[in-house]
Amino acid sequence: MFFHDFDSVKTALAKVDVMTVDMGTLRDALGAGRLGVHIREQIERELDRRGIAFLPSALPNSQTDEVLLYRKYGAAASIIGQVLQDRNQQITTEPVNRDVGSKSPSTAARTLSAPLIQIIRALDLAESRPGHQFVGLKWFRDVAMMENGSASFPFASEDRNALIRDAIARGIVLPGKVPNPKKPEFPVTSVRLNRVLPEVRAVLSSLAGPAGFRPVAIRGEALSATVLRDRR
């Protein structure tokens, strides 16, 4: 397998969603001679610019070592994300879990940057919308992340994209594909909160009151009006 550049890598990946290549192939696509640390960093940047994720998370330095490439927002991304999540849960030791649980929610939440905490809060509110089965990635990025009613995101469009990519890379946000209610032939890229992640649980816990209750603002008519209408 040979690629002239990383655009041709992206084109090939768009057809299959997941593929395996060796590091020598990626090095050649970059037009480099040796797989030094700086060359591997350049390869990572070229892949990231084209929305391509890879495993292992640290690129190997041997040209014969293979790397799994997949589209960050492709159909396989959610499956791979779930596998990685399950693996991380298995290798997490019990003492670490007790340590996370012993911290106050505000202390555990401070292990994340403020923008990541904001994205957790915004996605939590988006998922709590009544009558909605999923959260579309585009809607979340362009609408939910900009609504002052859920969280204040003074970021430019490219910054919001970078933040979502970072959250996905950390396992905080899990991408997937769901049927499009209006156009079933064109699935919608969705995002959901990885609520089993300790950091996510800590942030959500910090939102709860003393009794564990956190009121959620619901748009639309009052609940009493809905009940009365349904009784008619």
C-alpha cells in the first residue's frame, strides 16, 4: 500500500472507515526519511488535521509496526471508543477508584480544564432535553455550546471543534452514528457523555445539590399545561 500524501490517506479511509497501515507507509506519505520523534509528531499532526484517529495512541518508531487508522467521526469510532473505555475500566485498580471516590466532587473536577468541564455540563443538559433520543454533533457544536442558558462558550467555531476533538480523545465524549429521522439514508453523527468516566462523574456530582437533586431548565410550556391538555 502506498499513499502520495495524507490527503490520499483520508480519501482511502473514507471508503472503508477503518484500515491498518505500517509506519513506513505513513512516513513515506509525509515524504520523510527516518521515523524520529519529530517525524512521528508531524505524522500525528497530519492525521489530526484530517480527522483521523489512530491506535496505539503513541505512534511506534519501527517502520514495520502497524497502526490502526479510523475516522474520528466515522461509524467505527463509537465502537472503538467503547472498547477503549472497557479496557480502561479493566486496568483501573481498586485503590485508584477508592481515591477518586474519596475526593470531593469539586476537587476531582479540578483535574479537568475549565473548557472540558463546560463541555460536560453542556452535553449533560443537551441529553436531558425531553423528547430527544440523541444529540447531534453539529447541533451540539453550533447551538448547545453557544447557548448562555446551558453554558457560556466564548469560543470561535474552530475552537469548539478542537474542544470536542479533545473531549473525544480523552474518552469524555463518545461519538456515534444514528438514523436521520428526516433522511434515513444519511445517518447523523451523534455525541453522548461517557458517564462512567470518573472525571465525568465528578463534574456531574458537583452540579448536584446536597440531596443529589439538580434542577434542569426545560424549554416549552409548563408541565401542568401539558398534563391538563393530555387529560382532555
